[in-house]
Amino acid sequence: MFTGIVESISALDPSPETGTTLTISTPTFLLSDAHLGDSISINGTCLTITAFTPSTFTVGVSPETLRRTNLGRLSPSSPVNLERAVAASGMRMGGHFVQGHVDTVATIADVRDDGEARVIRLKPRDKGVLRYVVEKGYVALDGASLTVTQVEDGEDGWWEVMLISYTQGKVVTSGKGVGEEVNVEVDMVGKYVEKSVRGYFEGEGGGGMLEAMVGRMVEEKMRR
């Protein structure tokens, strides 16, 4: 589990890769408590550390991961967002719950400045994810937790995010241009709500949460 608060922008090691592993050079602090088998988010993709030194680490990458994410299209020395898994010892939850399970990739359709902020418009490869993207909701782009500022549904649908000047220097997405891809993970809460509602109306017993919510609303209305 991750928060979507990027800890470091690091670079792929320029040495040749096998196609099923990635080696990344990173600041020492990021590996200070590392162990073999730990999870780490690379551009929003949860991967397992298979080897590490004081300044580099290696992860295994499956063919499915290469197909579903932008990792297979990275070149040597490409910058990537990194975040360690959430620790249970009092860490603040600054972003939102991010699993590191990429839903799809999105192509940057437009980039424009709004004062000191940067607005990025994205069109997803899988249009089905648009039903989970809502204005003022969360979305993880290359692992960074960002707030959606505008959404357009439909076959040619898109959404926009706005990066303040501070964030622009902390995530790789701000350095990308029109036509480049970003990894997308939508907010998991929307998926659970959808499944609960569908189960309720299809009579599959999945409406417990929905029934509780409706019941609470009715009770509050009756008390007024």
C-alpha cells in the first residue's frame, strides 16, 4: 500500500537490462531500511526488490506489467517516481490509498500553464476507467496522488489535473509532453462502491454497505 506522495525522482541504471528486470539508481535514504522482497512503487507500479546495494536496487518485471504500464517503454536513464510502501509506525497519510496496481495508461493530450500552475489533460487507453474519475476526486498518475479538476465523459473522454509549482519539481509527469504516456490507477473506493451497488440491484447480497448508507440517510431525514 502506498500514499501517492512521491519520495524521490530517480533514474534507470544505464546498464543493459534483460527485459524482465529494472535496476534503478536512488538516494541512499530510500534504501536505508530496505530488505529483499520489499514492495516499492516505480511510476505507480508495485514491484518487488530482488537485489540492492547502498545506491541501487533491482526489481523483477513480468510481461503483464510491461504490457499494462509504461515501464516497457522507458529508456536508460529515464526518470521515474519512487515511493516506499507505507510503514505502520505512525506515518501520515498525505495522499490517498494507492495499491500500485496500474489500471491503464493515459496519453497526454494537452499541456498548458495557468499562472504558475500546469494543467495536464489526459486521455485513457481504456475508456472504462472514466466512470471512476470524478471532479475533485483522486487519481494516481505515475504513482503521484493528484486531484482531478475537470472530467469529460464519452468515447473521446478525458480528465485534467493541475500541478502547483512545488509539485512540478517533485513528479516526473510535469516534465512530459503531449503524446507521452503516464500510468493510471483510479481510486479504489469507486470500484468497491460500484460492486456493492451492482450486487444490491442484482440480488447477490453485496448491498450491505449501500443498505447501511440508505438506512442512515432515512433515519436522519425522519428525525428532522
